[in-house]
Amino acid sequence: MKIKRILIIFGVTCLTIVANSNAAKYIIQFGGTFGFNYVPDSINVVTGDTIQWQGNFTMHPLSSTSVPVGAASFGQTSGDVFDYVVVAEGTYSYQCNIHFSIGMIGKFIATNPTGVENTKTSIRPAVFKLGQNFPNPFNPATRISFDIPSPAHVTLKVYNLIGEEVAKIVDRNMNAGSYSTTWNAASLPSGVYFYRLDAGQFSDTRKLVLLK
């Protein structure tokens, strides 16, 4: 029965992109009492965060002027609220298409979340790949690597033998790249565990052994 339950949990590909519960939302206001300015006009964020502009886009049409590789351009010409999810690290610049010449411009700079290292920033992987953790067996920490060939919402979770989630290592929108992260299992008992990577329509699972 336990084996059957594990196969059900780990044999089904997850196709749903879920919201990142750890992500932050940053609000940028403009127009009205703020005049021909974006407030704030420069912020630092991490991938997975959301930028929300609030103002009159008919009077101040929004347009990106530069975005990092792997990120989508953005713009808004009507309404009063616009959200943009940050998926790639780098500098994003934007402007009011009417008033940019008098200084109505802004930017935000995105970095990858702490604890997840982009190991090959100049090389884009060809395929999704989940590497075997090292060392294995381990005590109490081990390193896990994975490749993402295109931007995706990424989750990396650890499960015990009965299919219970015991750790969530990554839960963010991420840019294409080769990544590695360290998992510390000091609070868990010795045993066999499974770690699973979901990135868009890709899913893979591997086994690791904690030996204290």
C-alpha cells in the first residue's frame, strides 16, 4: 500500500502553475498627487516577486524600455492597476510614453532568491534536468542541482517514504539557467527520502538517503 501511494504521488506530472506564497508585491504609484513621477522610481526585488503600478494609464501610458534576456516586455495604456511578475534576474527599465522626456522613468533590479545559486550564467541549458544530490548518503546537508532551459515556476520539494512533504526548498518563478542549492536535513531522522522538481510541464524525482 505504501509503495502504491508513493507511485501515485510521484508518477503524476503537475501541470498547474501555482502562486508563490513566499513572493512579495511591490507597489509603484504615479500621476495625481505624485505628479510626473514613479514612486518609488527604483527598487530591488527577487525573481518571483510582483510589481504593481497604480495610476491613470490613459494619461500616463506605461512601457518597458529594456528587460533582461528571458523576460517579457510589458506595457499598459488603460485602467489604473497593472501587475507584472518578475521571472528573470537583471535590470528592468520603463517609462511613461508621453512624459519620459521630463523624467517620468523608473527601473527595478531583480536577483535570484538567496540560497539558490545560478552556476552557469552565460550558458542556457538545452533541456530540463534534475541532478543527483551530492553527497549521497549525507549528513546533515546535501547539494542539489537542476537545469531550466526556459523561464518557469519552479518547486523543489522533499517527501518521506509515505509521501508526506517534509521540506520545500524552492518555490519561485525562475529564469533559464543551471542552478544548485543546499538542503540541510538536521531536524529530520535518518532514512530514505525523495526530492521532486516541478518546472512548468516538466517533473522529475530522485531518491536521497539521510544517514546520521
